[in-house]
Amino acid sequence: MQPPPFAPSPLARGLAVVDVEASGRSPWRHRVVEIGVVLLDYPLLRVEAEFSTLIDPGGPVGPTDVHRIAQEQVVGAPSFREIAPHLADLLRGRVLVGHHVRCDEGFLAREFARFGVELPAMPTLCTMALAERVLGGRLTGRGLAACVEAFGLPEFDAHTALGDAHAAARLLRSALATPAGGVEPLRELVDHAQCTPWPKLRQRAGAVHTKNRSVAAATAAHPLSPLSSLSSAYAVPCAVQYGVPALRPAVVEEMA
């Protein structure tokens, strides 16, 4: 048990960079086994806070050789439903950012749907599409590792949810700082996010139940360079097809 690292206000404004590790490639058939969130302010895109936890999928954890999460590591971890109210508070009012963001969004939507909650149509920003827009043919691959390397950014602990989220946040800042990346549409997305209606989920009393993996132990057991093992776009391709534009505004509904 540990206290939540950040208690956002209802008017939180900025971006939430999210990465999920899952038990397989399909949001419809597989489950989230780890989630990482990095909150960025706007307009400076500074890190405000972070959150991560392993999640008990209620079944097999899937490709341990990819995400390095063993079955025994999720014993005692919360279910997605347990952390959902806190996660909703972190995402509320923010632009959802991810590398191949449709994949992360798809897994989140299915996990919320499993207990009857519809994930709102948040505005999204895809760092994969941004990197392609900025570098084009200079990219050797679409994957996060290839894009990070192409921008000359530091190596990261690949396929850990929080490591990937931090890497995507750095990639986002680098891409938006270029003329091709463009910064003006971001303000519109941030404004849209403030108008996105979110369902209210009942918070449990007390601290948020989380369980974080030991990155040091995982790295010692798998002493490979994070970049060397991920030359392709995805070691386990997401079943959600790629093709989302870099920027997607929210569908703003009129509030009663």
C-alpha cells in the first residue's frame, strides 16, 4: 500500500502520457498487466507527476519475454477496477498521449468497459505519427525505440510501462519543438480536453493499492540494451491497426 503520488484537481490542464503492457496483442481478448502515466503541464510540457502499477489480469500475464513481467509478480497487485477511479482522476481534463495511442486507448477502453464504464472520447496525440511527420524516411522503424534513437534521445527501460511513458514524453517534446511538429494545434486539444465529460467513479477510502515491479531486478535478469531488443515496430504487434493521425480532437458533447 502506498499513497497516491498526485491528487489532481478537477480542473487539471495538460497532457497524460500513457503506456500499457498487456497479456497479448488484442484489447478484446487480452488484459492490461501494467500501466504507466506521466502527467505533463501545458504549455511548457514539464513533468508534473507520474503513476505506475502492475495489474493482476486475473489470468496469464502473457509474453514475459517481451514485457519481463512474471506471473508471480502480479500476485497481490490490484485489479484494473481497483485503480480505475484514481486513473480516471489522472486522465480527466487532459489530452491522452501515447506511442501508437490507439492501442493504449483501446486497452483502456476495454478495461473500463468490463465493469460498465464507457471511456470518454478524449482528444489524443500520437507520438508515432508525430515522429513520422517530422522525420519521414529518416526513421528506421515506427517503434518507440527506433523513434527515440532517431531523435538522439537517451536510452530507456523499454517495455516497462513507466519507462515507455517517460520516453514517449521526451519524444513528444522533441517532435513538437520542430517546425514540422507544430505546436499551435496542441492548444486546441488541451482546450477540448477540458470539455470532455468523464463519468464519476466511486473512490475507495484510504490509499490507492499499487504494486510496482523491481526494474533493477528485471534488468539484472535480462541484461540486454533496451534499444537492441526492439528494432522492429512492436515485438508483439497491437491488434489495433495503425493509421491514426497525429492529432485527434475530442468529440465534445453538450453537458446538461
